[in-house]
Amino acid sequence: MRVLRRWLWGLGLLLLASGGFWLWVTWPNGAASPPGVQPRDEPAYATPAEQHFTSIDPPPTPPPLAGAPETCDGRDAPEGAAAANAASLSSLAWSPFGKPETGWEIYAPRIAAEIGTTCGPGSNGFASALARWQGAHGLRGTGVVDPAVFGTMLVRWHLARPFVRVNREGMCPGAPPEASLALAGPKESYGGKAIRLRPGALEAYRKMVAEARAAGALPRPESLTIFSGFRAPDADAQRCARDKNCQGLRRTICSAHRTGLAMDVVIDAVPGSRPDSSADANRLVMARSSVYRWMVVNAPRFGFVNYAYEPWHWEWTGEPLLPGVPISSLPQEGSEPITEPADQPTSETPAYGSAARNRR
């Protein structure tokens, strides 16, 4: 029995030695690694600036550009698009908000933020980004700003405002108890007015202003100070009845200011004009300012959305609106169609003029 075991162990060792020798002879030298583990160069992918998703949420901040700063030659721009945009920027005859306007430069910062570009509106890079945005939204990729393209963007911007979404259902949001509101500090208020907001909105505003200041986006001490916050519904209704001019672009019988989440802030103004003057020249000055350009890109990160017609009007979306009442149940006195008021200072919104500018 012992001899048999030794004989079996010897046979096993012989077979193992033979198998190892066969593998050494037959295995190909330098054989490639099995598929799937071969090291290879992977292309660098970045989230494309033109990738957007239809949403009722606030438009996101344009994604950061990967690598080097954005180049604006836009070699894939549709032919003639950049020239068409450069020409229409100051000449387009249209009525985006129901009243005649000339040119679209006032809205250029909002459009650039929407399509995710930092290129100038008359550049090939801007036209390229717009063409990609059009394609992503089922539009023909012309790369040209026109009323139809702007109308598509405007719907998105409107629906980014919870206040508008509630209004579309025929409802007017409720007002918070005035005792629950927080009071802005003297340096946060423009013109010495007492400004009240819901506490969360005021805290978000303070964080946003601190970052804007750190970024060097506030050229004057009064930049982004608040000149209108919460407005009591009763006081608004009395004002509408008094002025007989309260249903349109600038005022309404159901104001977002009743929510305690809306604020009007100082952006810029033509000397001697109010910081909320809706004169086209005044809004154009705001659109060209470093304050507004910083806001359209960065304010959404703090939960703020803008009413596109008014560069100064921003609403905080960080907490829900309060239950309200049907708009049809509100006092209708004074809800005649709005007309553009004379651009004169009032006690509520003093002129953004020489005294303020001398403090810079």
C-alpha cells in the first residue's frame, strides 16, 4: 500500500511538471491583455453649455467652461447669424411685452445666461450657442435672436417664478403676518425706507450681496440696496384705487410684493431717474451694468429669479407661497390698463441722481 501511494505521488508531480513546461513553450510572448483591461486614452467629456432641460424651475447658472476661457469665433455658427444679431441688437422693431421697443440689448444678458455663453451678442460664439439652444428646444437652429426665439425663452423665465405659476391658476398668494417679517438694516435700505421681508428671503439676500461684493460686482455703496420689499395688500389696493392705473407691466392688483419674498433692488439708472424707471434708456443702462450681469448669472444660486421686464425686481423661491384667494375676489377699483408714468422721483423711490453718485 505504501509503495502504491508513493507511485501515485510521483505520477502527479510528473504530470504537473509536464503541464507547466507545455504552457511555457506555447504561451505567446507579449500577448495583449484581455479586452476590457487594455489601457486607452479616453476623450475628455464636459457637460455641454448648450444642454438644457425644459423645466418650471429657475434657469440654472450656465455650466462652467472646461479648460481655457470660452472662445467666441464660433466656426460652426450659421452663416450670417452673427451679422444679423449685431444689426438687430439696436434696431429690431418689436413689442416683447406689449409696448413697442427698439433693439434687444436690454435682454441680452438674460439671453446669454439662458444659452450658456459669455460671448458678445454680435459674435459667432453667441450665434453658435443660440443655434444649439434652439436645436435643444425644437426650434430651427438659425442662431438669430428674433421674437419667436425670445418668446420661447420668456415663457421659461415667467414659469420660473412661483408667483406667476400661481397667478396662472387664477389665484393670488396670501400675505404673511406683518409681525413675522424681518427688518432690513439701514445700509441694506435705499433712501432710508423701512424694508421688511420674510426672514429666509432677507438671509438669502444678505448672502448674495456678500458674494457680489467679494466678487467686485458692486461699483457703488447703494448697489443692490433694497427700495421696495413687502407691501401690504390693503395699502396696494388703496394705491391702485387712487392712481387708477394698476394692471399691466409695472403694477397689478395682485402684486408679488404682498408675499414678502419679492424685492426691488438698485441696479443702476440714468442720472436723475428713479431706480425703478421703466423707460427703455433706463433699463438699458441697467442691462449694461456689472451689477445686473452678475445677478443674471449668479442670483439663481441663491434662489432668486427675475421679472425680465424689470432688471430691479427679484423674487426668492426658497420657501413656498402662502395660500391665497382668487384674483377675481380682489378689489378691482383702479385696475385700468397701465400707462407709462412720467419719470419723476417720488417719496417711495427717490431719484438715483447726483447725491447718490457722488458717494461712489
